[in-house]
Amino acid sequence: LEGLKMKKYKIGYTVGVFDLFHVGHLNLLERCKAMCDTLVVGICDDNYVRDIKHKEPVVNENDRARIVKALKCVDEVMIVDYVETDDKMITWNKIHFDVLFSGDDWKGSERYKKTEEQLAKIGASIEYLPYTHGVSTSDIKNQIKKHKSLLTLKQLRGVL
């Protein structure tokens, strides 16, 4: 039993878009799983990405859910809409998580102060986790655009 280490929480929950899955996403999910026995991940649906983030998802919601579900650090995946993403109590009523994992950029925001108060009343916690610096879906999209425009310039010059 030496190798068995008690985790801080039983059920953990986090939510995100997870478009163009990258190492920052993996780091976040592995950090979450290190603190809980069961990790449930909410995948923001395509309408959330369009309506709230004002971006078109590169990978559709079902494929994003399948990719995240395939990770050994993820136990369950659910596709969630804006209402569920905004009001974590809806998800808590479904899965009764002990901890909500969130990016540390939300700490202190009005939305999360309210969420902290709601969760405290039912004995659940929020753990704020740092983002992996130097990688993001937006950065990847910009790199692709940059390389695409460089390729177009080379083609126009007849280099290729």
C-alpha cells in the first residue's frame, strides 16, 4: 500500500474549449487529475465558442470531447452549453464534484467570487491552477496564419 497516495478530492471538474489540443491543455488536465480520484471535463459546445469567444472552433465539439476523453488522466467528459459553463451549480447538481478546477486568471473575478460562495455552502472547493505560458490555441492559429502567408509569398515569388 506504500504506492497508494490519497488524493485531496474525490471528484474534480473543469471546463474548457480544448480546441487544437496542445501541451498547455494536457498540463492543466494532468494537474487536475493529480488532485482527484475522478476527473470530469466539461467541453464547451460549438455555440459557446461562437457566441461567447467570438471564434469559430477548428475542431467540432464531438471530436474535441473524444480527444479529451481518450486521455488517461480524464475519467468522464460532458459537452456543456453556455448556461452550464456560466452557472457551475447546474453541473454540481449533475455530478456532485468536490472541487472545481479553474485557471488562475479567474481568481477574484465577480463571477468566481459568486461561484466560491455557492460552492462553500455545499462544501465544495475551487482550486485555481496556473496556465502554461508560451502556448495557446490563439498562438497556434497565428503561427498557422503566419506560415500560410509566408508560403503564399514564396509561391508568388516563384520560389516553390
